[in-house]
Amino acid sequence: MFIFADDFVSFLEVTANIDKLNNAYVENADYIAPELGVEADGLSLGDISALTANITLPTQGTTDPTVSIVWKSSHPAIISETGVVTRTDYYPFNVTLTATLSKSGQKVTKTFAANVLAKEGTAYAGDLLVKYDFSTVSNDSVVTDAAEKHFSGVLKNGAKVVTMGTTTPFKVLSLGDSIGYFDMGLEIGKVMYHQTNYTIGAYYRIDNEYTGLASPGNFLWSIANTNSANTVSTGYMFACLKDQSISITPKYWDTAQGNQGLGYANPALQGNWHHFGYTQNGTVGTIYIDGVPLATGEVTNTPANTLVKEGLIGTLYNWLGRSCYASDAYLRKTLVSDFRVYSKALTEAEIQTTVLNVNGTINLLEAAYAEGLNAVNDISTSGFKVIASKGRIKITGATEADKVSLFDIAGRQLKVTNASEISVNRGVYIVKVNNYVTKVVVE
């Protein structure tokens, strides 16, 4: 190959220029062409703190049109990368817009914090956000929550709603003995993304026959961005009955990954109804068991500052009875009642009496459980008679083939040796003969 003199000179000049550029880069790798800096400094979107309509996102420089501008949105479903604004329900939504300005292979970025207002008429009127009390079920699988927005959840894998008791009946979630769980739906995830001070809790009854409570998993609730937290670390919050604990993390279980937890460090009691609740008030987290604060500590992670992830507008996997770790045990042989979320930290008095009335509700649940599940009937419709006298309960019409059970008002089963005449202390009792029940008062 032959290089002519003029070409050789040009080749040397190019080589020299490249050397100069490389030397300059070593001396100042952050050098940016002045026109890029001018365009970045002048780039403005105006007031975007309360957006209700589409916005204009410039695609080229103002003073130098050869500068190209490409936009990226942290939540394209709220503000697209062309400026289309879609308002969500319930709460305003914060979105980060990032502009990348480019020219001649050089780039600079500039970010803007935008806030999109919620749709008119969708904000909550009160503090109660979600209340799945299982009182409204359609098509044997869809449950409507009793709070003001009436979210819908779906019974999964054999989970079902059963009726408990007759005197004061309750409809409760039965998780079954396999992989049953309740999917609370996507709307609760959109609500949880905005919570800072809040209360979350539910009643539960784990059967004495359940032997798997010590296994990893056994979550009462799980609110997560992933259904496979062991491989996808995008954040979750849960309540675990294995050790009566809560966890909230931007990634997964490791504290090095930002996980924060709080626990009572004892397994949940079995064989009776209980309530597990958690409140967040500022940086103070508190676990309430049966209305009593039994664990408290500093928790700075909240759903609003921990769970929100780019591209998502709410947690996707919101479950009762199932873990967000695919290999974990499902919560089994368990009944669940009255799952609630409030947008404030309830006080101890509100939990114990004025709002939740935990102890009173537990007593009602115990009495209803003693009366039986589903196919129970008032004993007056049977051939049996229950007669209460001082210190005695007498049952007539029952034979050795009939199953007679006796419960006190707290739901504790009492031993019956002679159904025709049972000695008891003064109090209120539930008598069950086969599938017939009645309440009696003994003086």
C-alpha cells in the first residue's frame, strides 16, 4: 500500500488530534461542551408540583437545536416519556423525570421532580383504607372489602369463606390444609405505596393440629413487589406468625440490603382466636398482640420510602396466608377474620377499645367458634332440650351416639362426662349437640 504525501500529512494531523483529545480527557474527563451546559441550565418544565394535564417535554435544545433531548420517567404509567399524564386514584403520585441532553457523543442529564394529583373524587374520606371482613362473597371466590372503596380480592387454591356461629355469626377466611390463600388484589398495593404512619392487622385462629408453624413462611399477610423474593429483590413487607414478627425491606431479608424488622420472638399461640397488629408512628414501630404492645423499636422503613419501585404504581402481590418467598410454607389450618389497614397509627386505647375493641371481638369470635362452623342450627329446632339450673346444665333427648360439647364464653372446651347432668360454675356457656347449638346462662 502506498500513502501519498498529502494523505500522509492528513493522517499525521488526525493522529495528533486524537492524541490531543486523549490527553485533554485525561486532564479533565468531565469536560462538557459549553452548548450542552447552556441547554441544561436553561431547560425548564415550569411548575410541575400539582399536575392534572399532559406536559410538554422538549426534544431539542432551544438555543442550539442540534442538541437532542431524550426523556426517561420513573413511572411511565403516570407520566409517559412523551409527557402524557395519567392521574391515579386515592393519592398524588411523585414521578422523577430525567432528561438526557446529547451532542457530538457527549451527554449531560438533568432531573425534575413532578407530582401528579389524584383523580377528583377518589381520595379517602376517612382513615380506614381496607377492611376485608369476608362478609360479602360473590361467585364463591370474590370477596369485597367493607371499607369505602370496596376493593375486590379472590380466594385461591381451595381457600374459602365459612360462617362461624349462630348467636353472633362471623364469616371468616379458612386457609385450608394445603396451599390456600387470599389474593387481596392490586388496589391495596396502590394504597400501600403512599403509607407513612399506618396500622395493619387481623384476627386469626391456628388449629392445634397444625404442626408446621415452625417452618419458614407462615405469613399472616405479605405485601410485595415480587412473588419470588429469594431471586427477585424488589421489596416487601410481611407479618410472620412463626415468631410474631414484621419485616419491611427495599430488597430482601438481609439487613445489609436494608431490611428492618421487629418481633416478639415467640410463635403464635394455637387453639384460640388472637389478633396481630402493627402500627408505624414516625420512626416508632409497635407490634400489638391481642391488643397489648409487646414489641416496639425504631423502624425508619415505611411503605412510601421503601416499597416504591421504578415502573410500578403499587405492590403486585398482596396476600393473606402466603409468603412472597416461593419456597416458604403457606399458613395452614388457620382461620382469618377482619384484616384492616388504617392511614394512621392507632393508639393503644383505640386498638383495645374504641376502634378495634380487640378483647371484646376475640370473645365474640371464641363464642362463635364454639357454636361451630357452617352447618349449625339452633337447638330449638332439634329434639334436644337444654335446661340450666343453679350450678347445672341438663340435656335431654341425647343418646350415646350424639356428640355433646360444652364451651365457656372464652371458647375453651370443657370436659363432659355425663351429658344428662353437667356440673358447672356460674357463667355463660355454649352447648353443642351434633350440629345444634344454644347459649345458656347458669346462676
